Amino acid sequence: MDSYSVTDTGMAREMNQDYCFAFDTQIGNLPNLYIVADGMGGHKAGEYASKFTVERIAASVMRSKQKAPIDILKEAIERANEILSAESEQNEDKAGMGTTLVVATVLEHKALVANVGDSRLYHINDTITQVTKDHSLVQEMVRAGEIDPEDAKNHKNKNIITRAIGVAPTVDLDFFEVEVKPKDQLLLCSDGLTNMVEDDEVLSIIKKEKTLEDEAKALVMKANQNGGRDNITVLLIEI
């Protein structure tokens, strides 16, 4: 397993509220662990929420006595949510804070993925496939057939998310499994990438560049060239 991650403030924001974590070898009872979070909240609350959530999940995984990967991740994410939500309620400066989350661990022939919000995971080989489903108002409208995907791209409410870590004492998680084989890649990213760079352009850049580092940096550069309206985080994994 090999990975490379990069996070960038972008062209329009003064603060980076994204946070990521990549560990290619065993951590607790998991063979590896990859996380991207995109914080939300005024002042530094979003920055705190993403960093706290990622670090808390990693620490929980390291200590977990669970054996099944899905149980390990579920326990860690739910506990991080519970603590962040309580802190939000008790601290006026952090009221309303929260974060999106996408988490993955790669097992022998599959990746186990969890997500909350609109940070995404893609499976990449000859094609690019979005594995996670956005928890956002606009994407729920797309799934309900109320608007088409093209209209969703520039919808005025596209940044309204319907689930996040820390906004309530409990959180509804989605889990996915994706079959992987050698040389496949996984891309975890915040919406600062996907709002600025189309999926087919992401695939083209990845096919063009020679290393994970080159790919990740080229994706961030393209997002900034296209406007860079938000923080950008890219975490690439090669099986």
C-alpha cells in the first residue's frame, strides 16, 4: 500500500478547515487507515472540528478491542461525534461546528468505506467511479428525480449538507465496500476538489501523471486554476 496526501487553503479562503490522515501500515486492529474531513463553523470552529474528529478517530482505532473492521470504524466515528457534539453544546465559541468525513481501510481484496456529508471516495482504474453518496440537499434532490445532475452542479444550495459529524449527539453513517486489485487507486477528497474539477478531468490528470505525489499536486493545481473557491484536500492510495 502506498499513499500521498496534500491539503491546500485554495484561492478564496483565509483558513484551511480541511484535515487529513494517512497511515499505510497496521494501526490497532486495522491494516491501514485513511481519513479526510472538511470542517464547518465560524472563526476557528470548523478547523477545530475537522482536526479533532480525525485525531480522535485515529486514536480510537489504535485502542479498539473490536476485531471486525466495520465495528472498529463505527465505534470510533460514533464516539468522536458524541464528544464533538457535547463540546459544541457546552462552548459558545464552537456552537454549530461540525465536519464532513470520509474514512477508508483497505483489506485484502476490498476497501471498507464510511462517509458523512459530501467529502467523497472514488475508485479509479481505467475509469473513475464515485463510491460514496453525498449527504447534501442538492444530491438528495437529484436522487429523488427533482433536478438533473447538470443543474445540480451550479445549484444555489449545492453546499448545504444534510449530515455532519458533531451537529447532533448521534450520527447516521453510510458504509460501502469496493472490490480492489493491484494498481487500482482510491481518491479521498473534500468538495474543494470536486466542485472545481469534473470527474473525467480528475481521471485524465491521474492517467497523465507518473507518481501519486505528482497526481495529487496536479489535482490541487487544477482546482486552484479553476477558481479554488474552497479548501482542497486530496488523498490518493495505490493498491
